[in-house]
Amino acid sequence: MDTALAYTDWHIPLSHGDITLRQAAADLARVGAAPEDIPFMVRLAENPRYNLFNGAVDLKTHDYIHLILGHGLCAKDEAFVIGFTMGSTNRLSATEESLFTLVAQHLYPGIYRFTDEDVKVFRNGVRLAYVTEPLALNQIDYTPLMDRRLDTIRGDLRIDEDLLRAYYAIEKQRFPDAAESQRLLD
């Protein structure tokens, strides 16, 4: 009997802020994709080695940001995490934001491709980061934070948990048919 957890079902919500980044990362490792499983176009657009967009991070850092923001691995989760990360740099131009959405909507393959709803969530992530002014998430060395609690890390990175919860409540209302939007406040 296969009891493997599907990536679409995996999620550690904000309410689990009492676990460490290391514990959360170990849980994510059960379902996360290996770097070689990520399509080339996604790696090209989101990897800092290619430096195409402000806020690009390596896969491990991207996974840590998922955990810190309380997001799973579905399309809207990805859209928000990428948007919030890019927005946290405070260097993302409107042109760059539009170009990224075009790439994500038209050049990303299969499950990685953004829908119109995903683009809205991405843009909301960008705006929320602009408004809350967290530290630039792409510039953080997460290694020394591995044994710290997720809620403590959020505070250290100036991520306003109350505003995240408020936005997550709005997203839940806007996208009632999206499982990933419905579970954000679990």
C-alpha cells in the first residue's frame, strides 16, 4: 500500500510557527521536487545564477521561504511565494513584474504554468511585500536559522504575520474553488 503524500496535499500553515525551519524542511523533503526535476524554463527564470529577475533564489532557499510564509506547493502557493520574494527586494519594476508574468503564463510548462488567478496571487504577493517591507528574502542566509522556530524567523525577517493572515483570509474568499487558498489559515 502506497501512503506517499502528494505534493498537492502537503502544507505547513502559519499556525504551526512553533516548529523549527529544520523540522519543516525535513517534512517538505518528503514531497519536494529535486532540482533536476524542475523544468529548464522555470530554473532559467527563477534561479539567481541566471539573474533574470530580482528576487531569484536557489531551490533550497525557495523552499525555506515557502515554509516561512506558510504555503504549500500548489500553483497559487508558488505564485505567492515568488511574488512575495520578488517584492521583498523592493527592486522589482513594473516592467519586470509584467515580463515575469508573461513568462510564467506562456513559457512555463504543465503544472508550473500560471493561470490568470495565479497571476493575481503573484501580484498580491508582490504588493504585500512592498507594503510590509520585510527584509529582502533572497539575501538571507537561512543556514543559521535552521534551529529557530518559524514564527521567530518571521519576526526576525520583519514579516508581519497578522497582515499575512489578513491577506490569506481575502485569498480564501476570492478563490473558493482553490484548495491551496482554502487551507492557508488551517
